[in-house]
Amino acid sequence: MLIAVGTVSVAHYLIVGAILFTAGIACMAVKRNALGVLMGIELVLNGANLNFVAFGSSYLAGEGRASLGLDGEVMALFVILLAAAEAAVALAITLNFYNNHATVDVDRADDLRG
Amino acid sequence: MAEFLIETIGLPSWLAWTAVAAVAAFLILNVIAGGALVFIWAERKIAARIQDRLGPTRTGGRFGWLQSLADGIKLLAKEDLMPDGADGMLFRLAPYVSFCASFCAFIALPFAFDVVGLRLNVGVFFVVAVLGLEVFGVILAGYASASKWSLFGAMREAAQVVSYEVPLGMCVVVPVMLAGSMDLVTIAEKQAGWLTNWYIFHDPFTFVIFWVYYTCAVASVNRAPFDLAEAESELVAGFHTEYSGLRWSFFFMAEYGSMFLVSALAAVLFLGGWNGPVPIASLLGWSDGSSLSAPYAVRLLGCANLMGKATAGVLVMMWIRWTLPRLRIDQVMTTCLKYCTPIAALMFAGVMLWQLFLPGGLVPGSRHQAAAVREAWLEGRGDRVPSTNVPLGVVPATSRQVVGVSQ
Amino acid sequence: MQPAMNIGTLLSGLFTDTVGVSLPRFRPELCIVLTIILLLLCRMLPLVRRLDSGLVAFGGVCFAAWYAYVDFLGLGGLPGEAVLGSAGGRQEIFGGLLVFDSFTAFLRLVLTGFLLLFILLTKLSGIPDREDGADFYSLVLGSSLGMCLMASANHLLMVFMAVEMASVPSYVLAGMLKGRPASSEAALKYAVYGAGAAGVMLYGISLIAGILGTLQLPEVSAELARVMSAGGTSGSTMVLCLGGLMLTVGLAFKLSAVPFHFWCPDVFEGAAAEVGAFLSVASKAAAIALLIRVAFAFTMPTGMAESAVAATANALADARHFVVYTIGLLAAVTCTFGNLAAYGQTNMKRLLAYSTIAHAGYLMMAVAAAIAMLATTPAGARDAVTAVAFYLATYLFMNLGAFGIVALLRNRLRSEEIAAYAGLIRTSPGVVVAMAVVLVSLIGLPPLAGFVAKFLVFSSLVDAMMAGAERSLMLALLVIGGVNTVISLFYYLRVLKVMTFDPLPEDRVSEPFPLVSFSGAMVTGLVVPVVILGVFWSGLYAAARLAGVIAS
Amino acid sequence: MTECLLAATTWLLPFAAIDWHGLFFLLFAAIACGAAIMVVLTDNVVRMALHLVLSLGATAGLFFLAGSEFVGAMQLMIYVGGTLVLLVFGVMLTAQTQLVSLRTPAADRVLAGILAAALFAVLVQSAVSVEAWRRPGRAEVSAPTATPLGMALLGVRVDGDAAGHESRPLSGYLLPFEIVSVHLLVVLIGAAYLARAKRRRTPRAVELVASVDPPPPVQTRSEAGESASVLVGGGR
């Protein structure tokens, strides 16, 4: 199925974003490796970012449609920055967990339960 | 070129674009592969001279011209080994990842005005970013080899490259600030004219920052004295210990490709790009100052200029490699975090202040200023026409319409 | 826009706006930023390295609190009735990214005041020492900076960024005791769940922003009204609902509302008690403030001509219904679950964690009431927001008191189990009395501050019922709230029973905890306001009413 | 002659009017989605990282296609070149044989698969149900430049006409640009604190609390695969 000339629309990007988002959520749900869960989070954030870029893109903007314009790009940019910060901390925490538990298996994080 | 094909020969546009793309890809590939051949030979000769020996002398005449070619044939014929415990897919994939990253970065590198695979308005960052991806090949190779030497090498590499991207990025921003554009072509154009227009001579701070950039560039392509990832005295050969034959040569080509690339980037950012020290073309009246009207000869001259500068950069790297001892990993990190980064930050601030208070420089000249460029954008909504040398991937509307017409 | 596009004019305009208008309204935050930098500089420079980082942090926060106080006073006649225009002296700063109004000012005052007490407490209980004091306090201040932004966010980018800024340092704070497995586990769980919730929230924000075409919160209501009155195609409604629910996930996580509460007890148990206090008071206050900001943006027309307001309000009726029901249901479930789950707890920090969850439920009830009355009875909505603000202020003292006592007792008893408190009345009666005051106030019994707060919340629910806004839901919430108060009676009193009636264990290794000591003074300083605010609450009420102006 | 040639090629290759934009979109989208799904399906954490790199790299390509070149380059530089390298670094630091492939129980996989499919169905349904989003893009746009973005980060908006509504001035992003640097600083301190190996000389009072400390960690996990994933079934 080829997309005909100039027919890539926001919806196409949204579908790709949805796939990334869903894959990320699934990844967070099924992975037992803490780093795998972190990868899922990265996918989720990227799904959202794809949406923002699509909503803000001037290539994809059609007539009479609410477009985020530059806001979309800026949002995506800041999300990338914040995700980097978050990943750094999450990684440090994971390594700390590994130091204390000798595993990165999130199922082993079961000492705290009430 | 594509316009030429479309308008003069009458090829359909898609075919023209494909042809152009193929030619561009072929040329870039040749720069890397051919360059690697020459550089490897040069490295052997330089190393030998520095160590007071002769180096290759037999194959292909007195200077061993064909030594690299012979090596290449040997590598092709060599048995391709893979360790038992290796992760097959990743092991096979890793060299190509490295090579592709190095190759992709060349896409946005301008060799002369209009001689650029893909003119991006964020060219600088594209090159630096894609070059940063090369590390994945190394990491994958290190992990997939199932050898502790490889793994150690890969981890060192990961730490080193990520760290050095910080000062490297800061250095790269300086020319961007001076030119008011992230487009490599624009940056190089702004340095047209005499030697004094080169950004390295813009002010004292840029002079310093050029050397910081070069240091970081050497580190980010893993050349001695920063070649911790393949320190042969400690790690056998680091991440490519387990590789042989053609796959190993891909790593090698990637390394030489990246060396050439960072040197060429240095040339574009600081050393005037394709502009020679003396504006010969405009003195001779071949071009009337605007690059668009320049004949192909001028572009060829530009290519030669840039290649020459880049080659000089690579040769200096070789000189350094065979002269300086290797640093320890902690010294590498100290160099990055305690010296390069603060110096780059200070110089960045210095350049900023210089621009603020001495925008014309000490010697009044026809320097472009970032503010002027932005102002031009504000008034004209875009200071440049949509790039004519349109890339394959990013097809702006103009060419999309062309495609639509041919339908 | 086209004419006079000149870098010089643009930049000078920016300069006047930023320096002249925005920065003076941003002084508390600036103080916090400067303090963070100062903390790090102090560690770097050899001359001032001996300087205690707690002292530096305290000094910096003193300035922040002072400016927050001045800003709040500057809003108008504090003790008496406010002489503000409508919307609480609303002023958008930094090009509409943040909003400064009475609610922002009040929340900042609460947050900086909390920080002052918190730093004192941590100095006394000895969580940070010379080795990592600077780390600890920069993390705390960095997180608080995010919380201040949460309270004043006026733009969806700032909403997400503030949530991240408040959360990410808290993940580290939860893992502060890095040598302890429980602590690192708490940090891991908090980080993983928190990052996941933030990701889902971001996706929701992207959907909402995409369908509305704006990121500015004040524009959201207008655009929403436009979308909904334009027939509201099923597609756009569906996207809005999805986006709204995803946004709710993020907010509910910060609030530890029930389907997303599971991190809360684990984190509180694994982290140090002081960090628990920080998360339960400051983080919750900021989260409630953000909930109010976001929920109001979707339901209340802002910054429009008078003529357009009524039409917009009508168009938003469905949205309001949706928001009220979402928040109301979450509140009911959260409250009930928190109180029921608190029963089986043997660890004091876990018990307080569930109590925190339950209190988030009470707070959300008031928010639901406020939104229900927004369109019909602004005065009632104002009362409801007042209740929230008042609740937050008293909650500061109650919960910080509870966690502070737990932390200080831990240093003596070497334990945080409830059973370890057995017979404490014989060795240190003062602290038992203090604990009793705090716990009774948490239940909400007169004559303590908790009672007034809870009374205000319930009365706002009654107001909403009287005003006929979502009558059945409000009635249900009122009943649930009442029942929950009764339920909570038992587990709080069980702690008191253990402290007073149970025999002193034989092998108790502890020194007594007299109230005449620095720690004792700290506890007293936290508990006395709980008593005083229970009786003389009019001053705080007036301040809270000022904060509530945003709803009218 | 050229006419003949043209006619011949058009006849030989029916996809003469091929749409590069659409084609590259399909290519990048396929890589992004395929790799993302592979991240979920793979058990080996190093391969997951590789697939993630592919997926996010292709996403950067999609950003380029959407005209957000700066965001695309930043995605490559910060995300792929920085964040993911960090992640891979973490993978290697913890890459012990038994941890590289932690298998998820099949029941969890099925459950997660069903839930994910449902979620995906809802998301796609909502994405395609909005009529405005299905309309193809405008044909006429100017070549992208990063100038408005840079100006916006400076706090000045120069792109008034792009957003469509002029009711109020657009917001500049000077504040987040500055404040995020404070955030990064704080986060860096936090990460460095956690990663610092130095054990303290004197235990704090709080570290003497024994009651919550679990028994010492077990090195191997023979019963791997029994308990449900903490995020699916074990959330407490």
C-alpha cells in the first residue's frame, strides 16, 4: 500500500505514535528487567513526541485546522531534554538497586509490601 | 544537477533524483573507501618516519604505494571468524552500524557550494549527532564478541564518547553563533574572502576554541592519545579483538572516515570551508562574489581546498598518534570534564562578549553578524531560497509539486 | 506583527516584560534557584567548605519565604475581606507560561513555610550530614522549585515540566539511603511508576493539545467550547476523553489517588521518614494546586468578554460534568481505600502513607465541589477552594508533625514499627501527647485544626448540594466522607492505644525523649499551631479565602 | 528521442510518479514501529537496546520528514546519542548472564498483548475518527529554518501566522529554557550522589533501623518466571 502523492497526514503520524506508545506501555508491563521497563518509558515519550511534532508540523498542517505551530516543536524539544534527565536518574537508581540486590529483576523488588 | 537532468535531458524527475542520489552516494563512498586506502598508507609511512624506519617499501614501487590495496585483498581473502559465545546477529551487524553512521554523516558535509549531498538547515548538529551514533557499533561489537577485552573496550568507548560530546557540542556552537546559522553551507560562505575571515582568526577566543574542538574531535573518534577503546597494551585490541577479515576492515574504514569527517568539519567551521586563504576565484574574476554564479571550476577548486584542509587535519592526528603516549582512562575523563568543558564554556562566553562589544572585530571588515542574518530572516521571512539541491528524504513542497506535475 | 520586526525592538520588549513584570513576581523561585547554586558553590570553594549546607539552605529559603509573604501581602487587605478584582489579581507572567494570582501566592507561602520547618527538622534528625548535605538540600530545593511551578502553571508545557521537575529529584530523595536495599527498592518503584505515569500524561497532553490547537491553559476553555459547540463530533469527543483520562493518570499519580496509589506506601516505607514528610505534604499540596489549575482550565472560561462567558460556560457543561464525576469518583475511592488499607499496617510510615492517600481523597472532594459550583454559584466555588487552601495549610503542620515525631523517635528507638512505640508514655509522655494531638487532628476531631479543615470541606460539599450542582454525587461524597472519618478513628487511635496502654517492652534500648530539648522544641513548634489553628482559625481562613478568589 | 525515452521509462516503470515523501514516511514508520514491537518481543536486553536505537533513530527520520529538522537532529544527538548510550551503558554494567534474558511468563505476555491491542485499537480509532487529522498536508510551505525556534527559546515569537489564531500573543519559551537548566543541574547532582561509590564512614542514625531491612540478596534466581510481573499483576 503506497501512500499517494502528498497524502501523508497527521493521522498517519498519530498511528505511528500510537504504535510506539502502545509498545512502550506493553514493554513497561511485561519486562522484568528494570532497564527494559526504562526502554518502555522512552518509547512512550517518543510516541507523545511524534504527536507533538505532527500537530506542529507546517508540512502536515491543512487548511482550517488547529495547529500547534511552533509550540509542538518546542514541546518535543523540551520533552527530549526532560527525558534525558529522567533517564539519567532512573539509570542511577537502577544501578543502585543492582548494587544492593545483585539483580535488575523488578520482580525481585518485593521486600516492601503491606 | 537534478534540474539539469530534468530540464536538459528530459528525464522524469524521480529518475533524475535517483540518479543524483546514486552519484552522490557513490562519490561519498569513494571518499571514505579511497580515503581510507590513502590514509592507511600515509599512516604507515608517517609512523615509520617518526620512528626512524622506512615503512612499506616493496608493494607497488619504491614507496609501497600499493600496500593498502594489498592489505585490502588480504583482508577480503581472510577467513571470517566468529567466537563461539558470540551473539551472531549483533556481531555481524556491529561493523555496518559503525560504517553507516560514519557514512551518513558525510551526507550533510558540504565539499563546496552546492556540492553537498543534503543541505540541511541544521547541518552542524546533524553531522555531530550522526557521528555520535558510531559509538553504537563499537558497543554492540564489544558486547556481542563475548570477550572481556571487547566489553571493556566498548564500555570505555561509551563513557568517553558521551562525555566528549559535551565540549564538542559547545565548540561547535561558536561558529554557529558567529554565522547566525546552523547550515554548514552558510557557515562556510560567511568565511569567504581573505584568510582573516576564517573563524579561527575571528578573535582570540575562537582561536583557542578551535584547538579545544580539535582535541575533542580526536577523542570522539578514538584516536591516540585517546584510543582507550582499543588500547592494545591493555585490551589486546579492544572492541574489535574478535573481528577479522572484511568486518574488521569496516571498522577501520569507519574510523578513517570519521577522522576525515571531523577534520572536514573543523575546516568548515573554523578554517573557511572551501574558501582558500586567498580569494583566488574572485580576484581572477571567475565569480562575482556570489557563490551561485560560480562555474564548476571554482567548485572544483573549493573541493580541493576543503579536502586539502581535511587531509591536513588527518595527518596531524597521525602525527599526534605516533608522538604522544596514551592517556589513562581517568586522565581522559579529567581532560574532558576538568579542562575541555570549562575552557569551551569560558571561550563560548568570551566569543559572545566579543560579538556584543566588538561586533566588527579589531580590524573593521565585512563580517557578517548573526543579528543581521536573523533580521534578514525576520524581514524577508527566510533569507535563502528553498534549497535547490533537494535531498531525497526531505522533499519540501516545491519538489513535491514537481513530482505531482509529472504524475 | 509584520512591521517593525527588528531584533532590537523585539529584545528590548522582551527585556521590559521579563525584568519589569515577570521577575518581580518570580522572586521566591529565584531565591530557591540561587540557593541551589550557592549550595554547590559552597561545596566547591575551599574557604566556605566548612559552612553547613543546612544553614545555607535555611538562609536561602528564608529569603524565598519572605518574598512569598510580601507577594501575598501585596495582594490586598489580608485580615479583612480582599479588595481584589475578580480572579485574584490574576497576572500572567513570562509570556503566559505562568500565572500569578492569590492562589499561587498562597501555595508558595505554604511551600516555602514548609521548607523552613522541613530543613530544621532534617537538621535535627540528621538525615543529611556534612558529606551529603549539599546533595540532599539541592534535591529538596530543586523539587520544591518544580512544585512552585506546578502551583503557577498556565501552559501545558509548564504543567509537564513542573511535574517532571518536582518528581525526578524526589525519586533520588526516595533512594537517599543508598546503602539500604529497601530504600533503593523504593526509589526504583517510584521512578519506574512515576516515569510511566508522566509518559502517559504527556501522551494525554499531546492529544488534548492536538485537538484544541493550543497549549495555553486559559485558551483551553475557549477552544474546548468551540470544539464542543461545533457539534462535537464523536471523534473529537473521544480524543478529548482519552486525553483527559490520560492527563488524569498523571495527576492522580502525583496525588496518589487510588488506582495509581500503589507506589505510595512502598516509597514511604523504604524512604526516610523525613522524605516521606516532604512527599506527603509539599508534593501533595503542589499536586492539588495543579489539579485545580488544570481542572479549572477545562471548565471555567478565563479572560473573555462578559458576553462570551455565559455561552462558553454553557458549552462547557458536559466537560464540567465529566471532570466533576472523574474527580469525585477518584476522591471517593481514594478516601475509602486509604482508610481501609491503613487498618492492617504495622509500620508507622506505611500507616501514615495510607493516611496521606485518604487525605488526598478529602482534598479532591473539595475540588470536585468547587468545579461543580464554578458556573452556577461562584461564591460556593470560592468557599470550596478556600477549604482546599485551608486544608493544605493545616495539613502541613499535622503531617509534618506526625512524620517529624516518627523520624525523631526512630533516632531513639531504632525502629519505625508501631509495636516499638509500646509504653512510650512511661518514658517520654510529652511526645505521646504531641502525637495524640497530631493524630486526633488528622482524624478531624474538634478542637484541633484538622476539624476546621474537614468541616470546611464538608460544608463546601453541602453548599454544592444546596446549589443543586451534581446533587447526587455530592450527597454520596458527603456520606462517604463522613463514614471515612469514622473509619479513620480506629486506626489512628490504635497507635495511641499502643503508646499508652501497652506494656513497656523489656529490651527497650532507648533514651527518653523529653520535650525540653531541641528535638522536643521542634515537635512542640509543629504541634502548637495545630492546637492554635483549631481555635483561632480566622486569620488563616481569611488568607485561604484570599486564595479562593480564583474561583469567583 | 527524449520523448521516446521518457515514454519508454514511464511504460517500463509504472511507479514513475512515485512519491518520495510518502515512500520515506512508510520506510521510517515501518522501521520505527517494527523496531518498537521488537523491543517488546525480545527477551535479550542488549537486543532490546539495539531495537530501541533503531526505533528512535527512525523517529528522528520522521521528525525530519515533518519538517522539524532541529528536533530531529536533537533527537539523534540527545536521545539516541546520549540517553540511549547511557541506557546501553547501564545494560552492560548489569549484564550478567542470568540477567540478560529475563523471560516473562507467558500468561503475562498474553494478558499484556490483549490489553495493548485494546489500547491500540482505541488510540487508532480516535486518531482516524477526527476528520481534520485525516486531511493531507498543505502543498505550499517554505523551507524550514531553525530561526523561529531559536527566537522562541529566546522568548520572542516571530511566527505569528503559523498558529492560526491571533487572539493573544504567543508565549516565548525563555523561562523553560532557563529553568530546565536548573533542573538538569539538580538531576545531575542526584544521579551523581546515587552513583558515587563512597560508603559513609559513620552510619547515620537512620541507617541503624533494622526492621525494614530484608535478608541479604540472593545471587541467583532459579525460580525465574514464577511470579507475575510487578507491573501487571503484582501492583500492590
